[in-house]
Amino acid sequence: DTAVSQTPKYLVTQMGNDKSIKCEQNLGHDTMYWYKQDSKKFLKIMFSYNNKELIINETVPNRFSPKSPDKAHLNLHINSLELGDSAVYFCASSQDPVYNEQFFGPGTRLTVL
Amino acid sequence: DQQVKQNSPSLSVQEGRISILNCDYTNSMFDYFLWYKKYPAEGPTFLISISSIKDKNEDGRFTVFLNKSAKHLSLHIVPSQPGDSAVYFCAASEYNNNDMRFGAGTRLTVKP
């Protein structure tokens, strides 16, 4: 009974392709996030969505776009993939925007060749 | 600009002993701090948190200490168990701000 799920778990693709990573949470949380874990293992926030509104947008390339069809889903679309996009991407959600204990998905390892 | 730093990439302790993981931060506006635990091929899981109005929070074998003047927090695990072997991330955020900053993590190995 997974709380935050992501698909796919692994994604291998060629440079220049467009890909999507899906995220779903069944916790009834209001806020969802996307993080990128880079090669140095730093977890950096990319986006967060609260009630379908983007409330954080770090300085990520506009090739990355979050799409939230409903409160339970926040998908990550990436256009024109580059080698540097290779990383592990984590989705997360939280109920309380003030003191937010975030629940993370298992991660999607993206490899761009 | 790493506002949350975990300077020890790894730590090894014997089963039954205390594990102490350290974390430093630079942003004095941070007022809520969390520790996450991460096993390989899984997402981080929330472990314990502390707000800036406290200097200690305890949950079973896990205790987090906060020293605001030093901008330092630590996670104590006692007694350490082999199942505690994982990567531990320190995180911090400001009040009413979803932008949580993570440290680079410390890999804890508990030897039987």
C-alpha cells in the first residue's frame, strides 16, 4: 500500500528525447514536490505544487515542467534531455506546509546517453 | 550555496554503541529541522524533527539535539543496531516555507 509512488523506477534514454516521470500519492496531502539528487548526492528541490499552484520554482531549466492533473498527482516532463540531466529524481508530498514532514517516493534513476 | 552541511560522509560504529551524526547550517532563518533515513534504491523516510523552540527531541532510540547559537544539530542513536545502517540526511526549512534544504548525507554503518 505505497504512499508515494513513482514510475518508472529506471529510465534510460537518448539525448534530445522528451520523457515523463509520473508521481502519485494516496496520503491526501495538499503539497507535492520534485527533487533532484545529483552526482554529489545533494537533494535539491526543483518544484512544489500546492492545490495546483506552483509555489516554488528553483532555477531549473524550462525544459523541465511539472504537470498536476489533480491533487494526488505531480508528473515531471523533461524536453530535449541532456547528459547533465542524468540523476535520481524523487517525488515527495506533505500535508502541513508549515512544518512539513515530507514523504518520499522510491526515486527514478534517469540515465541520458 | 549549501546552507545545510553534513561534513562527515561516513560513520562506522559497533552494534550497541552510540551513533552521533552531525549537521551544521548557515541560514539563521531556519527554524525547523528534520532527519531522514535512506536505504539503497528507496526514497528518504522521515525519522525525527525538532523546531527551533526546543533544544532536544527524543523518540525511542533516536534523539535530536539543536544548538541554535552554534547553528548545529546532531542525531544520536543509542543503542545502534545493524538495521540502522543507511544514509542519514539532515534537512532544514523556514516557517511556512516549503523550500526544504538537505545536507549531502552521512552513511552510517553499524557493525554486528
